[in-house]
Amino acid sequence: MIEAISAANEGHVIAYGDDVFTARAVKTFQRHFGRDVAVFFVFGGTGANVLGLTAVTKSYNAVVCAETAHINVDECGAPEKFSGCKLLSVPNPDGKLRVEMIKHFLHGVGFEHHVQPRVISVSQATEMGTVYTKNELKTLSAFAHKNNMLLHVDGARISNAAVSLNASFKEITADVGVDVLSFGGAKNGMMYGEAVVFFDKNHARDFKYIRKQGMHLPSKMRFISAQFDALLSGDLWKRSALHANRMAQILGAELGKIPSITLTQPVEANGVFAVIPRKYIDELQKKYFFYVWNEEISEVRFMTSFDTTEEDIEKFVALVKKTVR
Ligand SMILES: Cc1ncc(COP(=O)(O)O)c(C=O)c1O
């Protein structure tokens, strides 16, 4: 990434994305997702979600999402503030939405006293480290489209999901009926930068204005574009995500062997969720930063990344074994 940024730092180009780096990166996205996608680069993931959702909704609409969704719990209300939409959040056991959980929101369709559901938003991989299968996504998009709704994917970790499913990006987005995607760069090794991908160009018609008004039009766009090109033109995205997922597998397997630790989710991407007795958590947090995901049940979240090493895992597991009895 640093090399890509450095190479893009030669000479001068026109600002705001009218440059060869951006043209090349957009083509790279189109090779992965399909020739007809519209692609826009933004600074961060919250912005990608908020602006992507804003582009396809009106303020009287609602966005249906998992209770655990990043848009629901980790974006400080930005989706509600900027799109004006109400989020209809759904309790779930594993980060995933299913049609049976959201059907009842349709009872108010056409009734002026109720918000009108317009988008189903899922995260892939989910905030619980699980991964939607192609069929699960297809079922959700079919339900959405039948009911005049769209399917949005928060793909902050879509590379981890793709390698977990051994699928291409297109197979888990365009081919299963996804309408709008927030594509994650930072979590797979970029310094910064995310993208909003529209699978129907009509939905992208006003996006350039929405992005600028939403303060996500980088003047020095080339530095995001160059990173995306470095990530996606070869197999760097795949190698990095495979590696992160493999590290999570090792970590999950090792923690699962410790009698007083219970894994709470299958390890399908780069996250490991576990219940650890509360009394040991502070001690572990003195040496390692991690979130307590659910205070009530003392569930914690461990994440691995493109640069986690086997040695990092060994050291961490050794500390856990020494601390947790
Ligand atoms: C599921 C998910 N979506 C989106 C984001 C993007 O967040 P940010 O605005 O920090 O780039 C994150 C980051 O933690 C995430 O986990």
C-alpha cells in the first residue's frame, strides 16, 4: 500500500478523481463485479454505508438491519441523521437476517402512519464473524425485490467473506441480487479508503452530489484509487483475507481447547467470539486490546488481520492459558 501511494505521488494529476489512477481502479472494480457497476471511492466505511443508503432512500423510508449491525450500533446514529431513515433492527443469534425475522415489517406498507421499509441491509462478513451463504443472500434479495425493497451489503469485510465461501466478489454480490455494496479496503490492508458500488446505474444517478454534500469526495482521490488498484488488480486482496481467516481458525481452535472458554460463534471469517469468565478479562486487556462484545454474558471479540502472525497467536494463547483457569 505504501508503495502504491508512493508511486501515485509522482507528478501532477487533476483533483477529485479525474485521474488515471481512479480510471484504472474503477476498471479493476468492474472486472471483479461486472462491467455495468458504478463505483465511487470514499474515505471510510461509515461514510460508505451512510451515503450508499442515502442514495436509495427517502427520509420516510426504513432500513431493516440486524440488531448487531454496524449501522445500528457503531455509527453514532449517522445513518439516521444523514438519510433521515428509521432503522428497524432485528434481534438475531448470529449476526444474520432471515426472511422470517423481517416479514412483519411489511404490515405497514402503504399506511401513511408507518415508515416504509425500502432497504434490507446485511453485513458480510457479519459483525458476529459469520458469513452469509450465496443462497441466504439470494433468498433475502428475492424477498426484498418482491416487496419493492433493495438489498444493501455492508462489506467492510467482504474479502474475508469471499475467501471463506471460495467465491468471487461477483458471485456473492451481483449474481445473488445485491443492489448496493459498501466495499471495505481498510480492514483488508489499505491505509484508508472504501468504495460504494451500485449494481444498477440508475441508483447511482445522483451519487456524485450526495458524496460531495456528504463530505466524502477526496480531492486527492488518486491515493485511494492507487491502493484499490494494488489490492484488487492481482491477488493481494485474496492472499490477505485468506491469511486473516486462517489466523482466526488457528486462534479459534486453540481457544476452544481451554476448558473454561466457550466459543459462541462458528469461525467463518476473521473474528473469534468467546465467553471468558469476567474475572480474567481485565488481566488480558492489560496486554492486548479487544472488545467485550456482550457484557451480560462476558462474551469477547478477537479479530485477526492480514498482518497477524502465527507467533502473535501463539503468544496470545500462551497468555490466555496462563491467565484463564
Ligand atoms: C461491519 C463494519 N462496517 C463498517 C465499518 C466501517 O467503519 P469506519 O467508519 O470506521 O471505516 C466497520 C468498522 O469497524 C465495520 O466493522
